[in-house]
Amino acid sequence: MAKALSLLLLALALSACSARGLSPRTAVDAPVVAAVPKMQPTAAPTPAFPQTRPLDESHPVKVRSRSLRYDQAKQETVFYGGVTVTQDSTTLTTRELRSGDQGQSAHADGGVRVVDSVRRFQAEAGSAYYTDAMRQAELLGGVRLLSVDPYGVPVTVTGQSGHYQDLSRAASVKGGVRVERGALTATAGEAELERGGELLRLLQDVQVHLGANRGQSDRAAFDQATRDMVMEGDVRARFIPRDVRKAGEAPWSTAPSGQEAK
């Protein structure tokens, strides 16, 4: 009898709830969770190659020095002492400059320094042999090349000897090479730069530092255009995946932390 009474009371309670239109709470009332935004690679800036600006040969070649001697037998002109040569936006300073064949070739010796602010290029060496109206040069002794890659990141390459063509459009340095490009620091036996530093190749005993990441190999190549990094030959690496991924997403902005590329 008591059990039947309990069931009757429960049925009456359910009937009363239904009569008032009450219903269980649904998930519709739950707050909507916002979608997690996806990480997008930084948009690549348009690459620029200031080194490709052609030399305006309509500008005269101007030379200043403390002395001048012309050797008739060798048909050679020798400028000596505080030599400064300018043409267009390029300035060459050295201790001594020897030139024949109407200036198509020249030998600069002693503290050679070439600066072109428009092409954003600078070269230093103990001596230099120039050909093709000074567009190409073989550099010897304490070589130092400074430029910017097509994304405005500074590039510095040092070594014992080197070569450049058309003011760093293509360049190479050999012997105890050290390369600094943004956050990348590397040492090698030889370095080759193409496309104004957009493509960097390292050869012989390559040691690479990129932030906390370390790597060594026989050969390495870094291509900013395709975002490729290749290391070959007895590769050994210690890296943080997050840092490598970040560098891969925006390789053109690999300036050191707190320093903007100029």
C-alpha cells in the first residue's frame, strides 16, 4: 500500500511539471567557445637588390692623391699617398693605385676600402686587383664584405681572400670565413653569396649558430627565397623545433632580438 502511494505521488509531480512547460536544460544555453586563431607566416616583403643598380658611366672618374707618376715604358699610371677614387656613388680609398689600359684594370695596395651607400655595399682588403672597369675585384689580406640581403638584413663576411662581381651581386670569400646575417652566425672554410646575399652557401667544416640552435656539417646552403636550409655531409645538430619553425616562417626577419633590420 505504501509503495503504491509513493508511485502515485511521483506520477502527480511529473504531471505538474509537464503542465507548467518545464523541461531539462539543453546545451543551447551553454556559452559559445571562440575558435582558436591559426598562426599565419609573416607576409614576405618585396625583395630589393640595390647592388644591381648599374654604374652610371657618364659620371667622370675623379682621383685625388699626394703624387702621380706615369711610366712610359710600362704605360702605367701610379697614384700614391692618400688615394681617393670616385665615380657615380662608388668611392675607393687606398695607399697606392696602379692603372693601365685606360683604367680598365687597376691594382690597389694598402688599406683598400670600397664604399657605395646607394648600392649598400662595402669591401675592405689589404690589396685588390680590379678588372672590367672596376666592376670585378680579387681581394687579398683581411677581406671584409658588408652588404644587405634583398630583405634588408645586414650581411657581413670576413676571410683571407675573396672575389666580388658587380658590387656583391655575387661574391665569395675563402680562408677562416665568418658570416653574420641577422641572427645567423656561421664559420666555414669558404662562403659563396649570390643574388645579393639571398642565397648563401658554406663549404668545409661548417659551424652554424642560430640563436640557441647549433649545427655542423661539411656543406650548408641557406636560400631566403625558398626558405630552404640544407646541411650535408656528417651532419650534427642540436636545435629547438619552435625556434627553427619560427625562422622558417619568416627567414627575412631574422634580425637579433630587439634589433630591426635596416
